[in-house]
Amino acid sequence: MKTKEIQRRLNEIYSLVPNFNCDRCGQCCGPIHWGLSEDIIIREFLKENKREYIKWNEDDYINNELRCPYYNREKNICTIYQVRPLICRLQGVVKELPCPNKIPNKILPRQTTDEMWRIFRKLEKELDDEKNNGM
């Protein structure tokens, strides 16, 4: 599957997430996990911006207080904000991932988040199948 198609499908999912005015405190920035589809998009973004992909081991995470490797603590910014994973986008707008500093304008209903994850898992499975079949 081409990168543009992956981005298009992720954008469909992301469009269901309400806007949340993040204070960028970094409290929810890690540790996080993202799927293959998002990894492809993140790597492409980093390549286009002439930046390195960061792969931390357990010690790296511990030494960095379990923060995401793309959270810049000095500037309080996510350096991959434009392509941040779904789990990051859901921070503060789902009951299970509350923001410690703000009350959101809207909390997504469980039915909506379940549907988003179903669509996301379908995309991940398609990519995994392609990978396993050598496509």
C-alpha cells in the first residue's frame, strides 16, 4: 500500500477526533505505542524533514522519564505533531485518557472510539498481510 493511501486512511480516522487545545505540558507524552501505518507516516515525515528516526530501548525510556522520544522537553513541543499517532490525538478527548490540566469541550463516546480502533486495526492487518506476503 502506498504512503499516500495510508495517510488518506489515517486522516479519515483522525477526522473523527475532536479538536483539543493542548497545553503541551508533556504529561501524556509517553510511553506510547503506534502501529505500522503510523510508523510508515512518521518515518516519511522525518525523512522529508531531514531528521533521524529515534528508536529507544528500555533504558532510554527510563532515562527520559518514560517520555516519547519525539517530545522536546526544552521547548515543550511534539516534534512530530503533524503526524502524531492516534493514541496521542485521543489524549484528553476520551474518558480513558483524561488530560490532567484541562477539561475538554467534547468527550468522544465509547462507540465512536471503538469504531475508530476497529478501522485502525483493519488497516494494520492489511499492512501486516502485505508485509508477510512480500508485497
